[in-house]
Amino acid sequence: MAGVTGRLVRGWCLRAVRSSLQVPAQLHMSKTAMGASQKDFESAVNQMKLLKKDPGNEVKLKLYAHYKQATEGPCNTPKPGVFDLINKAKWDAWNALGNLPKETARQNYVDLVSGLSSSSDSSSQVKPEADRKQAGYETLVMTSEDGITKIMLNRPTKMNALTTQMYQEIMLALEAASKDDSTITVLTGNGSYFSSGNDLTNFVISPDELEERARRGAILLRDFVGCFIDFPKPLVAVVNGPAVGISVTILRLFDLVYASDRATFHTPFSHLGQTPEACSSYTFPSLMGPAKAAEMLIFGKKLTAAEACARGLVTEVFPDSTFQKEVWTRLKAYSKLPRNALRISKQMIRNHEKEKLHAINAEESRILQERWQSDECMNAIMNFLSRKAKL
Ligand SMILES: CCCCCCCCCCC/C=C/C(=O)SCCNC(=O)CCNC(=O)[C@H](O)C(C)(C)COP(=O)(O)OP(=O)(O)OC[C@H]1O[C@@H](n2cnc3c(N)ncnc32)[C@H](O)[C@@H]1OP(=O)(O)O
């Protein structure tokens, strides 16, 4: 029963995500239209009050910033202190608009609201595959050629830290890849990092929102990891650089992990007042033994690529200078193997543990939901954010 409920929740979540991803397409389309009048703007402001679905923090910040710019012009208030997280995020968003003309801000606001309203109207519609590929992803680059679908994390200036939008887009991309005609699916990162793990600004929320956001965060995490547990085709991680947190623990759910010798593997959960996820509390001890797993998951020891390979987490390490060439040559050759045989063999290897992994995933997500509300976790996030502000 729990498994069935889990699958239903996952299905619902993907539909909800799909609808929210229509925002950028709408935004782009109406940008070509005539500028918005004051009346359009006021009606968009009223429409926002009727919106049923929370559009998420990133969109809310954009809306706030464009509203302020449209009504007051460039940011004109003193920067809030670093511990005033919410007001600082709002100030940053407004200030980032610089001297954007009021008319453009008004138009952007109207476009954003119109995208949100139409997406919530059509929440049960599934967009056609090609359409989603072109318009859907803001944080990923998804390409398909030579029998390989590549999903590339694309926030290189933030070390590919995973925002909530990114978790959702990765789930959509995996869903699309599971149904396309490619043989192999690859996850990799753009820039110097594979990924620095969960984006710690996901925790920038007001105390009265914390309980609800932690509850939703746990569902997001469970669904995200669930997509990897259930992924039906050979899944390959091309670890182009350092990996942190969930971008390390999730690797045990891949079928091949190729790493550059520049990559490192770091799971600083205790330092963050958090606990392991992505089934690693089970997969890591069974892969490398409890003592080595404890060193990583409890004490946060950072491994080199060679060490991770010796512990069975990485399949093979390549010199960074030839990494891309060697890995893609190898993958192109593999992608020519009979597709169904690859898929069936993968399922034979993975199916034994699927139900167990879903149960572990649910339990780890539940424990993290509590952890995120702890002082230990909040203090650790605060430390990271204050360091960022160069205090
Ligand atoms: C209420 C709860 C809701 C939660 C919902 C979440 C749902 C799923 C949760 C899954 C659980 C996952 C857990 C984890 O992954 S734990 C690991 C988290 N990651 C980290 O602790 C890494 C933090 N980052 C760093 O330590 C360093 O940035 C790093 C070593 C990666 C790189 O250092 P370096 O000095 O080379 O570069 P910068 O620090 O200057 O980084 C450049 C910019 O990128 C920003 N950055 C990088 N990583 C992150 C990150 N993980 N979160 C937020 N921001 C990140 C960094 O701040 C710099 O930005 P600025 O240029 O703007 O300063």
C-alpha cells in the first residue's frame, strides 16, 4: 500500500511540475507583444491574489522585484542585515534589476502572472515531448544524440548547487529520458563541479514557514530519489568535477560512474546538522562496509576519485585532460549495444532491491524532515550564509 501511495504521489508531483514549467515559455511569448498598460498591471496584481498554487520562492522573488521596480523604480532602501534572510533575499532581487525601466518591469510582471495563471489552468495537460524539450528546462541542458540522452546540470557559477526547481526539472528530464528512444541516459555537470549538492539557500525561509517547507522538502526529496530507484534504462554519471552531498549519495543508484581524477566525493551531513539521504544509509555500508561508510556519512571524510573507485562507488577514473573524450567514446560504443538487452539486464540487477530502497528512501526523507527543523541544521546553514556574506 505504501508503495502504491508513493507512486501516486510521484505521478501527481510530476504533473504539478510540468505545469509550473510552462512559465518561461509564456514569458518568452508575451515579451514580443506590446508593452503592458497600467490597467493590465493592476489586473495582474489582482490576479496574483487569486492564485491557488504557491509558485515557489524563486518566482515569488521575481514577482516582488518587478512589482517594486514597476511602482517605485530602482531599489531605494538600505540593504537589510545578513541575518534578516527574507528581507535580504527580497532586497537582492529588487536591487539586481538595477535601472530597468518601470515600463519593462511592469510588462515582465504581467508576463509572469499570465504565465502562472495559464499554467495553473492547464495543470492536467501533458505537453508534447518536443515542446517540453525546447521550452521546459531553465536549469538543465538536455540533449539527445547517438542513442544517448544527456542531462547536464547548468548552474556553473553556483557549482551546480541543486535548487528546488532543479530537483523538479531533473525529475521531468528523467521521465522524458525513460520514454525516449535513447539507449543510455547520462547525468553530468557544466563547468568545474559535478554538483555542490543541495543549494543551501533552499533553507532561506521565515520561521513560521519552516514546518510546512520541511514537509514539502521531504516529499520532494523522496520523489526525486524515487525517480532514480525506478529509472528503467542504464543510467550513467559522468562526474566531471567535485561532488558534494546528495550528488554523491545518489551515485550508488547509477549503473556506471565515470569520474575525472579532479573529482572529489564529500558528504558533510553532520557538519550541516543533517543525515544521509538517497538510500546511502543502506547502500554505502553494503557497498564499502560500515566502517568506511561511517567515515564518509557520519564524519564527512572527503574522498579522492581514486579512493571512491577503490570503495566501489566509482566505476573508473580518467585523467581530467582526456576525460570527456575517453568517456564519450566509450559511451557511444555502449549505446550501439542491443537496447532491450541492456534495459532488461539493468532491471534484473536492480529489481531485487527496489521495494527495500523505496522504504529506506521514505524513512531517510522523514528523518531529514525533522532534522531541517533542528537548531543544529539552522545554525549550520546560517554559518554557510554568513561566510558567503564575508562577515
Ligand atoms: C526547509 C527545507 C527545504 C529543503 C528542501 C531540500 C530538498 C532536498 C534536500 C536533499 C538533501 C541534500 C543534502 C546535501 O546535498 S548536503 C550538501 C550541501 N552542500 C554543501 O554543503 C556545499 C556548500 N558549498 C560549499 O561548501 C562551497 O561553495 C564549495 C566547496 C562547493 C565551493 O567552494 P568555492 O570556494 O570553490 O566556491 P564558492 O563557495 O565561492 O561558490 C561559488 C558560488 O556558488 C555558491 N554555492 C556553491 N555551492 C552552494 C550550495 N550548495 N548552496 C548554495 N550556494 C552554493 C556559493 O555560495 C557562491 O555563490 P556567490 O558567488 O553568490 O557567493
